[in-house]
Amino acid sequence: MLYLKGERDTWFGLNKFILYCDPNGKKVLVTIFDPQGRGDEVMAMHADSIFVDDQVIHISDQMMIGPTMSNGLITAMIVLNDRIVESLRSASSVGIAFQYSYDAPAFLGFQAMDFTTGREQFQGLLSSCKSSTPMETLPWLR
């Protein structure tokens, strides 16, 4: 299975931004991050967004799985609509935000993960969206 993964380890903990296509050709984003002991707060938040450069795109209605907490990390799986896919084609940075409300001044998640190299590889990923790998075999879900 072909997927694109960005990962960084900051003093705030691990951040992962993983893009792949499911067997039906849907474009999917998996985000994983360390909530630094505030996982219960993330689980109670229902205003979910992704960052694409300076753009904040609300994704609560596109949440496929999650957020869930396992081994101290928060994981969310989001089905990407055409608008988000187009935004990612030219993105320089990405991130994920969980908030109590969309107008809340603070969020849990991560922001400004470099996507310049990923942007170049994203086009290749999109052209291979006919995978037949079952979701149970995805390496980051183990």
C-alpha cells in the first residue's frame, strides 16, 4: 500500500500526518499526536479542523474514526473532500486542531508541519488511488 507520511518529534511530542487512498478510492488523512496528558480533553472536543497553510478547514462532518486515544496518543481518521485535496496540492504546512468550539482561542493538536516535500509527493499518491489494502493491515493502526 502506498501512503505519504510526515512525522516530527517536537518538545510537545510526536506529530504524524498520513495521507492514503482507501480501497474505494477515498482520500484519507490520519493524524496522530501526543496530547501531553490532555487526551481526555481532546476526546470531549467536537470542533475539529485541519490547518493548510494559514487556512483553517473545519472537518467535524468528515471524521471517519476518532478522535481515539491509544498508548497516550490521539489518532483521528478523516475523509478528505475535493476542497481539502486541492488545498493540499499547493500546501507548505499542515496541522490538526481539536477545540471545544470553532471560535475558541486555543486548540490541542499541532500546526505548521512542513509539507513542501510532501506536496510534491502528494500528486503521485493521488494518481495511485486504486489500492486494495484492507484497513486492518494499515501499519499505523497496529
